[in-house]
Amino acid sequence: MIDSIHALKTAVPPGRESLLADFGRAKSGGGASSVLVPIRSLGEGHRARIAAHLLALDAQDRFLRFGYQAQDQNIQAYVDGLNFERDDIFGIYNRRLELIAMAHLAYTVNPEFKACAEFGVSVRSKARGRGYGARLFERATIHARNEGVELLFVHALSQNTAMLKIARNAGAVVERDGTESEAFLRLPPATLDSRIAEIMEEQFAQTDYRLKIQAKHFWDFLESLQSMRQGKR
């Protein structure tokens, strides 16, 4: 983690040191606490871990995430259909390289609404209460801004109060229609600071991920070595 933060600091351009004060903030209840959460963009190589993350969700979490009682085959079809060239996927890994939270930023295929995108998020039950959903929303928002998105919306069940609270805290307008709700958030245009902030965050997350891979390989090696010694005994 120390190496990750050092890499982040050295990536700050001269005169932009103040960006570190705003980088990696988790918002809750209108306040902000400086919490560095490595959120990295996910690609084709992460598809299996995305599937493992979603399949590990219980029935209630699946219902809130997809809006229906998604079965294993439904989730696998969703994962197989992910288009990493068109959409953006973000994730948070723990030290064991388990994907414990992820967000899907889906861009509309309708050319009349090309400046719109939809946000969806899921967090493992064991990782709740840490502000990961809000951090993923912030990460997706800044990326959407930099991609020219003007309107970010969230379609959620009205009982998904956690997701709707995240949207409201970000300034979104929430409209409820019975069992379903829509949240709309107008995004400001991209700025130099927003672009630099995203580059910093991605570099931090990539460095953190590499360190976690190295640490996992090291502990796996020690575990195999210990097993071999026990076998000889």
C-alpha cells in the first residue's frame, strides 16, 4: 500500500498537489472522510472474477441488483454479454484478489441519447458498510464526465434505499413510480482537474492490484512449501 501511495504522489503534476486532498474521498451522510480505495477498471481478463462475484450474491442482493430473481444461468449470460469495448466496468479487490464490489457503467446504443449512461453496482455482504458503493459511484461519475456523458441515470427498485441514497447524496433527482425508481444526475463538463484525477486514481489502483498479485503469489508459495514439508514428515 505504501508503494501505491508513493506512486500516486509522484504522478501529480507540478502545481496540482491540491488534487490529493480531493482524491479518494468516500462521502456519507453529507460529510467526507479521506479514505483511499483502489478502484481499477476491469477488462476481458477479469470476466471470470466478475462472474464469481455476482454468483456469490445471495437471492436478495441479486434481486436488488438486477430487478428480478436472477438465477445462475441469468447471471452467467449477463457476464458473457459484457461488452468491454463499449461499456466500462470498475471493481474493488481485497487482499485475496476477490472482487468484493463492482460497478457497470453502460452507455446507450441509441445515437439520439449518446450523452447518457446508466450506472449499476453490487457489493458483497461481507464488504458492506465501508462506503464502497458511494466510491464506485464517484469513480464512474468522474469517468463519465471525462467521456462526455451529460446525464447519468440509475434504475433501481424503490426498496433499494442504499443505492437511491447514494444517488441523492450526489445531487441526483429521484423519481419514484411504485416499486421502481429512477435517479437522474446532470454531470458538468470535463475539466483538466477531472482528467488528471482519473489518471491518478487509475494509476493508484493498478499499482495496488500488482502489489496484491505479488503478495498472493508469495503467500501461495509459502503455503505450498509448508504442505510439502508436512508431507515429508
